[in-house]
Amino acid sequence: MRPRAIRFCLTAGLAAFLAAGLSAFALAAETGEARHGIAMHGEPALPPDFQSLPYANPAAPKGGRLSIGFQGTFDSLNPFNLKAGSTAQGLNTNIFQTLMVRSLDEPFTLYGLIAQSIETDEAREHVIFRLDPRARFSDGSPIKAEDVVFTFDLLKTKGRPQQRAAYGLVKQVEARDPSTIAFDLTGADDRELPLTLALMPVLSKKHTDAERFAETSLDLPIASGPYRIDSIKPGELLILKRNPDYWAKDLPIHRGLFNFDEIRIEYFRDGAALYEAFKAGLVDYRDETNPTRWLNGYDFPAIKTGKLAKAALPIGVPKGMTGFAFNTRRGLFKDVRTREAFGLMLDFEWVNAKLYGGLYSRTKSFFDESELSSHARPASTRERALLAPFPHAVRDDILEGKWSPAKTDGSGRDRTTARRALDLLKDAGFVLSEGMLVERASGRAVEFEIMVTDRAQERLAMNYADSLKRIGVAARVRVVDEVQYQRRRQKFDFDVMLGTWAASASPGSEQRGRWASASANQEASFNLTGAASPAIDALIAALLAAKSHDDFVDAVRALDRVLLSGFYIVPLYHAQDQWFAYTKALARPERTARFAAPLFGATLDTWWRKAP
């Protein structure tokens, strides 16, 4: 054998040996212990042999019908694409299922469902799911690894913005056998990503039209949940019926859940009509969000006779943010001084007393009334280190925990806040001229539209517009229907709109879709304000990369400070409790989940109907 050939053989052999060794090393690095659950921080609270979720009643009887109502309409049965805003309620968990499911008794812990186990390494750069061999779609076909990979690829390219952003961090996905799926997450630096993937729905490759996936569709889905869609009346009615062959009906994770044989979901275009339907017994349950009605509207005969009841229960999650969102893509709202000035003109004290019977508390943080809130807390040493690269991202009073939303005298004519607003607007280049606020450089009058969806929102917005008029701002209030509202929201076709940013006990990747620079101009994202800040991006990355609970809390508080300093939103208010009313023919467990919001989900998953 010639020397060159010998060298080639030795090199090839060495390469094969090294390749085998590297492959074995990589496999060892990514393979951890197969676990029944995974927590964002710490360990799952429930052991592998748990019998049911702590807030479910495993002895709850099955049967009967639940009738619920929602305001609005729907034109689709696909909750996973860009047009998901107009999708019917009640599909997730009832029709579509995910690899793992959340225990609402823990800040962020998932337990196995379609995937019976999860494996991940210490760095969370690799994750392996092993499917439950019993898992089936509603047509009886088995759920396989190829369905998971198909779903991942589909949602990565045609899913909602937050799915695209998260799945885009995955380096590689591989179906190793019919029941094993491996994800390579190296380089993502996102410790939440394994949990994000675990919450991925699993769609049937055989029954999902990938070509038409981006469109609205009323085709009845083949999925894996405890219910199947029995019938629909587009925009008006959806009826779900229990699948008697549901594959997971005996699993501990679902014991005591999904107790109704039939769920009737009716849509009402008008909130007053929905309320009257409940009074008449056509609807079994309603969440009440109108404080005036809560105070004065539940003295009708069915309440007095005990046929219907009302209750209020505390909400355990952080109080999120609801407010008027400024679209900073519009030139008028680009200057933070302008946004702060407009925000000063909301007279919460007058609104709360005159419109809402004093039932609300002013919201002071994006994670209010929780350990994640920065309000009334000076920044910690770790927070200051996170914020150091961005010296102008947080105001001094917010950094020291001394800022709160402006408090008025409650008269509706507080001059102090109006003077503060005008001083800020003067610094931002505006002046008062003949009672109108005008841009100094162009002489153009300041005017904008506030978009709302119903009469209750209209009343609040009209009051805010009247307050703005006191400083010369012409704010018009426009009421649009729910479908138009969602479409305009998705295309950022608005000046100011009411928005809600619900908070969980473990904020994570959803913050990208709300605030990250990459989502600012991504159609259908929840970055309503168009926020685009290197400081926000860095702090979202920090909370996702946090290994300890303390580091996580510091990162969230720092993010809260940056968002408050941006004055992207005029903070409104929140209730301490969730208000609801229901027919006494329904029953629920004595214990509610600690971190559920809303408390019982769209279709009362833990409730049941009493025996007649």
C-alpha cells in the first residue's frame, strides 16, 4: 500500500472514530432523566404518582350540558394562525391539546399529556419528548412523532407571531422514532424554551391542510381533545360534545376535569343581550366586568329565589395592565414626554367614584400586587447591574420606587395635573393657541382617535377625551365591532386603543410578542404600542436566561421599570376579585387554582352539573 493511501485510511479511521465519539458525547450531553413534569424554576410540586390536580375534584360526576355565552362573533375554527383573533372560544384544551399541560396551582410547571415524559439537560439546550403510546386523534389514529414535527414546522412558518419567534430559536428538530422527538436548542439562551415547546399543540398531519392553514376556516378539526365539534352556526353558535373514546379520560392530569357531556357556546353581539340571556336562564355562567352592574344589577327574581347566585373570589396572579395604548408608530406619540402628558389627563379618582362605585384600584405596575412589581421598591444591586448598559432607560423616580400614577383631587377639573401636562407638552414642542393644542413647528392641531368595542369602553373613553379637551387635545372616540377591532389591531391601524396585558406568576417568552423590537412591526403581534428598545430586549433575554428565582425576579422588575418609564400606556385599574354569577344547578370544587386567571377557564373545566 502506498504511503498516501495509508495516510488516507488512518485519517478516515480517525475521523470515523472521532465522529462516533462526538456523536456519543452529544447524545450524552442532551440526554437527561425522563421526567413526568418540568418547572421553570425549581422542581414540580406533584410527584410522578399524583392522582389528580389539587384544584380538581376527581369524584366530580360526568354528564349534563353547560351553556355559556360570549360577546362578539367568530369566523374561524383555527386558533393558531395570524387570524386567530376572530376564532371561536372554547377550542383550546377541549378540542386541541398540547404535549404537556400547565398546573395552575404553580407559577409555571407542566405535566405530561400527549408527551408522557420530558428530558432536558442542565443548560436546557436539548429537550426530548416521548409520546404516550395511548395518545390518539379523535378519528382513532395514533399521534406520532411525525405529527409533532409537522406541527412545529407549520407553526414556525404560518403560526402566530409569538410561535414563529419562539420556534425560530430551535436549531434542529428530529423524529428519532415514532414516539420520540428531539429538539436542539443550542444558542437560544432561553431556559423557558423547553416549556414553550411543551405547550405546542399537536395537529394531525393527515387531516391538516397546510396550504390553507393561514386562512380562516370553518372546517371541523380532527384533534385529540375530550370533545368534538358537533355543530356550528357561523358567528353565532358552537356545540361541543364529549368524545366517548377520548384517549386520556383516565389520566390523573385530567381526573375531575371536562365533566359536561355537552358544551353550548352562544355568541351575542351586544353585552346587554348577553346579560338578559343570563337573567332568563339561557346561559349558565357569566363573568361580570361592569362594576355598576355588579353593585346594582343582580337583584332580579332568579337571584332572590336562589336559582342563580353571584360570587367574588380573589385572583392569585399578579394584576396585569389594562390601559389606553399609544401607537408609537404614529409621529404624534413618538416623544415620551407627549405620552406622559396625555396620561396625566386621566382622572382615575373621578372615574372610579362616579362611574365604578369606587370598586377599582389604580394599576401601578405591569405586575402589580406581586413580588414581580417594581412599585414602591428601590432597584436592587442586580437590577442596577442589568440596567447599567442603558443609562437613560429608567427615570430616577421609577428606579428608586417612588413613582406612582398621578393622583387628582377627584373633581374632574384638577388644575395641577393639567399644568404638569402642559409643561411637558411645551418641552415636547407644542403650544396652546386659541384653546387648541398645536405643534409649534407646523401649527397643526393635535387630534387623534380612540378605538373601542362597546358602550362601556365608549363611556370611559369619552370621559378621557373630555379631560384631554381641557388641554386643547381633540380626541375622537370610535366604536367598532369585535371583528373590525381585531383586524385593525393586528395591522396596527389605530392611534389609541384599549388593551389588556394579563400577567402570570412566571412571565416569559410572551413578553417578546408584547414588547420586543422584533415584534414592533410584525403583523398580528401583541406589541400594540410599537415599543422597540434595546433595554427591553436585553431584559426579556435576562428573564428568559435566569437560572435562579432571585435572578428572575430582578430581571422582571427591571423590565417593569423600563416599561413604566416609556409611558407607552395610560394605566387604568383592576379589581381585587373576579366577579361571576352562575346557576345553582352547577357545582365547583371548594378550592380554586392559585395562579388561574380567569379562575375557571373559558368553559369551566373543573365544574360539573348537579344531579337533577
